[in-house]
Amino acid sequence: MATIGIFDSGSGGLSVYRELVKVLPKERYVYFADNAHCPYGEKSLDYIRDRARAVTDILIGMGADIIVVACNTATAAAIATLREEYPEMPFVGMEPAVKPAALGTKTGVIGVLATAGTLKGSKYLNTRGQYQDDVKIVEHVGQGFVELVESGKLDGEEVEKAVEASLRPLLDEGADNIVLGCTHYPFLRPVIERIAGPGVKVIDPAPAVARQTERVLKEIGISSGEGPFSIQLYFSGEPESLQRIFDLL
């Protein structure tokens, strides 16, 4: 049985945990929400890297065999540093789902909703560069999305207004595939899909990250898949938001 460590700036990484359990249902999970420092999106690179190191040390101390950086901003800012400084620990990060969006678009326009940190990160910029000659890529920060999810507001008028404000510029450009570039955003997916309409596909990269984690575990020969399943939740701030989202799952 593998011990899979997962961390995010807050509750958003639980959207990745949800997909991990589907493909790896009989493992031990340790989830760390760094919610005392959430959101990461507007923080400096050095700040995010320091937090990523601190949380990695905690997860290693809890026996993690593999660490899933279930945060797009932390992946963009810190995963290369983590792989360099912890060479014995396998890391899996969030991949911008630009490729499936580019392959699936009929209008030739795809939209990316993400944090400012993710949109400035080299991982996203490199991926965008591979496809921007073939499709038009329009981007927008999901303003207030992380804060809404952390406060447990997943529907209602306030959420509708926030989603409309950030999604409308992408739709007005003709985007028919919308990439969710933050692990908090899938919890707002029903509202995003409702506003986007039936002709727009919303893409969550979490299932692909779960499959990659399964592949890495097989490569390193740790996962037995014999259980019993367990999940431990840890947090650096208040527990309410994490428990609220976990209960929804």
C-alpha cells in the first residue's frame, strides 16, 4: 500500500483527491491544506517555494511515498525546485489541459481560467507556446473563485456574478473549450457550465493527474492496491473550509 501525500493552498486539491481515489481506491492518503497562507495566486515565487518546501517536509515526515502537488500555482512556481531539492521523492504536478482543449475546439478558440501565478508560470507558458499558432488562446483570472470555494460558497447569486464576470470575456471571444487552471475551480464547475451553456466543454485536468500518479506508482513499484483505504486531513489554518468541502465529497 502506498502513502500518497497531497497538498494545496487550501481545499481545492480535494478535487484532485476525488479523482485519485477513483483510480487508486485502496491506498493511504495524507492531505495537507496550507490554508493559513491561501491563496497562493498572488504570492511571490520565493514565498510559494518556501511554503512548498515546508509542506513537503511535513508530508515526508508522515511517510509519503509520492507527493501530488494538487495546486496549479504551486506546480508552476515550485515543482522544479522540489524535484531538484528532494531527488528521492517522486512528485506529480498539475498539467495545464491546453492540449485536449486545442484538439477539441471547433471554433478555434479556447479559454483558460486560472490564477495569476499559474498564467505567469513557465509550465503554462511553455504549454501555451506549443499550441498558440494553431488556436487562439484567451485567458482570464478567476477573480474571487478561490475565496468563494474556501468560504464554502459554491452556488448562489454571489457565485453567479463572480463566474459571469470572469467567464464572459472568454465566451465573447468565441471559446468553446474552457480549461480549469486551478484545483479550486472544479467545485464551481456546475455554475461555470450553466453560464457557459451546452455548446462549451469545461476541462478539468484532475483525472489526467490521477492517471499519471497511478503510472508513477507502478514505475517505482510501491503501490500494492491492497488497502485498507484511509485519509488523514491536515491544515495550517482553520479547519472549517477543508471539512466543509470534504463533507461535500
